Amino acid sequence: MKTNRWPQSPQFLGFLLIICLLGWFSNCAPQQKLTPAQLEGLQKWPKEAALFFQKGDYYSLQEAYQRWKKLLALNYHQPPVPQRYLETIFLLTLREKELAIPQAKFLAEAERFLAKNPRLKKYASLLPLIKKSPLKLEGFIDEFHWMRVEPQLKLQLKELALTSSWWAYLYLHLFFPWPEDKEMYSRISTTFSQSPLVKYKLLLTGPKKMALFLKFFQENPNFQEMHYYLGKEYLNAGQLAQAEKHLQQARSSFPDSLNILILLSKINFRLEEFEACLELNEAALKLKP
């Protein structure tokens, strides 16, 4: 019985080898030729981004974000790069909400990224929560606590809060366990005692004490956000000169913060500097969404 056999000639085998090699190269070759700087970046950007993320202040988070974004632009999608990219974007968004900076550029970027990466379902489920979280505007009640959150989701977030500094920060931002849940507050504090990111958020959600604010800022001078909170505390204590000093420094770092403008306006009103007060109010109105 005759059977069909592949030709065994050297010419055919050589042709077959070339076809196989071409197929292998087309699958394995990079989509774009990387420059030496990009190759070096692939080695160092993940480490740099992680270090900036751990620092936790707004401008360090921006540095981390830029590095995650560069890696993704080079089609470097290995975990945990996409996850850390989204976590950094969400943290930047929450920080802007804390300072009442009315922009959503980071959140819009996360939305586009999630639409192209449906496997990241866990992060996609957080998008409505973070969108719903309002600007923490001076003089207005925090509306988030009046919004309905599924009990199962809240329980899941509570469990995740002890697994990483990112989840701890998110839980503290959304649910403020002090003083209703002092035990959870204490557990987060103990678990992340070495994390500036979490320590910062614990300060904002726990009992406000000037000495704690000053101590944290002395240990973490990169947190320019603390000028705003110190200015607010000094204003509440009636120390207008100190309050104005810190708030002006905060404004130089966060010129689009409605809260900083509002507090500076209050100081100028008390000092009867009505023209400056009016200018600050007008600047705030231009920023208000």
C-alpha cells in the first residue's frame, strides 16, 4: 500500500527550515526595536516605581505613575505592572479628592485602560466607588456615607485592607473606621506601621492632634499635603499667621485645590483683607466644576 511521504530532498528540507525560522522570528521578535535607554528603563523603572509608590506623597505617586505608564507603552504588561498602574492612578484620584482638586484626568485614563483590559475585573469593580466618592470640600458634608455600598463588597474590602498598603488606604478613605471601628483602625495601624502612605491616611481619619501632624511631617517632609492640614489646624486654633504660612506653601504645591483657596479666603476675611478675600473666592469659582 502506497503512503504519502514528505519529499526528502535537501532542497525541500532547507526550504522547510527557512519557513519554520521565519515563523519563529515573527512570533518571538519584539514589536518594536527598543532604544538603549528603553532597555535600561525596563530594568530600572519597576524598582523605581515601587519605591516612589511606597513614599506615598502626591508627587512621588506621580513619579510612580509615569514609570508604570512608560512600561505599558513598551507593551510590558507582566504582573504586577498593570495592577500597580491602576492602584497608583486610583491613589492619585483619591488624593485629589481629599484636597478638593476638581479634575478627573487620572480616573478617565483608568477607565480607558480597563475597557481595553477586561481581565482586571477586580479593579473595574472599584471604579464606580471611586467615582462616587465626592470631593472633600471645606464646609460641605461628606456625602459618601449616605450612599449605598453592598455589604458583601464592604466586607471584601475590609478583608483586603490588611493585605497591602493600597487596599488599606482605599478602605480608610471609603469607610473611616474611626471611631466606629477602633479595632480595625488599630489592626491597620499595626500591620502597616512602616508605611508612610498608610500612616498619612491614618492621621487624616483618626483623632486630629497637631503634635501627630507635626511629627509625621518632620519624618516625611516629602508630604507637601501636610501644609494644608497643618494650616487648617492652626486656623481652627486661631493662629492666623501660622495658618496662612502653611496654606500659602500648600498653594504653591497644589494651586488647583479648592480647599486651600477657601481656607486662605477665610483667613483674609478675618484679617479684614476683603480685596484679597474676593480674589481668592473668584479663583475658587473658576476651578469649581
